[in-house]
Amino acid sequence: MTGLQLATPRVESTPLVHKVRDYLVLAKPRVVVMVMAVTAVGYYLGALGAPDWLRLLHLMFGTALAAGGTLALNAYVERTEDALMSRTELRPLPDGRLEPTAALRFGLAAALIGCSYLLIMVHPLCAALIALTTLIYLFGYTPLKRKSSLCTLVGAIPGALPPVVGWAAARGTLVGEVWILFAILFLWQLPHSLAIAWLYREDYTRAGFRLLPVIHPDGRSTGRHIVMNNLALLAVGLLPTLVGLAGTVYFVAAFVLGLMFLGFGLELAFARTTAAARRLLLASLVYLPVMFLFMALDKVPQF
């Protein structure tokens, strides 16, 4: 057809849609999905016999609410710093699309409802662990970012608790191999977080965050910490097979993945370039889900 084109009607988003979208952004859904996935793996690995799938659904719902609420509260606390960084200046709070009091109410409501849901529908130990995660994240890690590079270690504690929450939902105790899962996730976070800190060190400097690449901009100490934790992760990652939680296929996969992750860590330690940091970050995002996938698929049945 020539000379005539039919215009495609433009659908405008309503203010309500924009507001809902901003609240979702505030809760960092990609991070919440990762938390839910690792929690589910912890539940599956901890299950004795066939998993209770309804219980898992309750666990996922409560965890998603609590995690989203905690992240929203962190966004509320750090709204001033976010406005100073190019990577975060367009988020809902620094950009002015959401009022701080509204974000605070949303975060508190989601965190409290999520924790209460876990208490009633799953297990009190899960609720206690979620509450501990929120407290350490908001009152330990977040304020420490402005004072010391130790914030990375403190922040790795709540970040490593999701599989512990899942295990607690399955067994009702924190005895046994669950602490290996905690250690794996704890050690993984350090190279992951330091790669991000290296990439955005100029932003973090403007915001006043005392992360390792900010304090020591030459990158030598950052590289050392990354490699040390990569080495520790390579060793700890093999323990699930050695204690009878996973099989031989997992052992081989964990060894190969650990060597790969270590290789990218060494590259950043020696090259100290943005490209090397991006490759390490990508490697970390591949390592964790593949590692836990192999662990779940090669789980040794527990009765």
C-alpha cells in the first residue's frame, strides 16, 4: 500500500502504572529473584525425603516480601548517596519519583509482612534468620560503608544467609552441612562485590563510601583480597561432596568452576583494568547459579 500508512496507536502508561513500577524498582527485583533461588536450593538440599512443595511456595512468598522490603529500606537510607552516583541517580528516590516517607512505609510493610508470614506459615527459625538478615544489612553493612572497607565482610553475612533460611525451613534446625552452603555464598560475595566496587570506584568515591578500591585506588589490595577469597572458595566449594551432601559430578563441576573463577580473579589482580573487572563480575554471575544447579541435581538423598 502506497501513500497511506495507518498510525499505530500509542498507549500511554497511567500514573498508577508508573508508581507501581517505581516501587518494584525500589525493591530490586533481580536481587530478590537471586535471593529466592538460593533460598530454594537451600530448602531442597536440606529436605529429608521428598520436599514439601507447598511449604516451599510459602517460603518463597515470605522471603520475596522480606527481601524486597529490606532492599527498599536500604534505598531509603542511602537516597542521598544514590543521588551522587551516576549509576543510581535515576532511581525512584534520588530522581524524586517517590517520596522518602512513602518508600519508608513500603519497605517497613513489606519486611514486616514477609517476616510475619514466615513465622506463621513456615517456621519461627526462618523468621528469626530473616529478621537477623535485615538488621545486619541495615544497621551493620549500610552505615559501615561510610566508615570502613570491612563493610564488604559484614555485608557478606546477610548475603550468605538465604540458603540457611531455606535449610531451616526444611529441617527446623541449623545443624550440619548448612554452614558449608553459608561459607560458599559468603566467599563468593567478596570477589563479586569487589569487582563491582572496582568498576564503580569513582561513583563510590563521590558518595563517600569507604570501599577497598576507594581507599587503595591502585587496586593491589583489592586484587589480593579477590584472589585469596577465590582460593578459599575453590577449596570450600568441594566440601559438599566430601561430607556426603552432593556427588562426584558436582565435585568435578565445582572444581572446574572454581578454577575458572580464580582465573578471572587473577586477571583482575594483575591487570587491574575495567575490562578485567567486568569479566570477573560476569564470571561470578555464572559461577553461583551453575554451582548450585549442579549441587541440586547431584544431591545425595537424605533420609
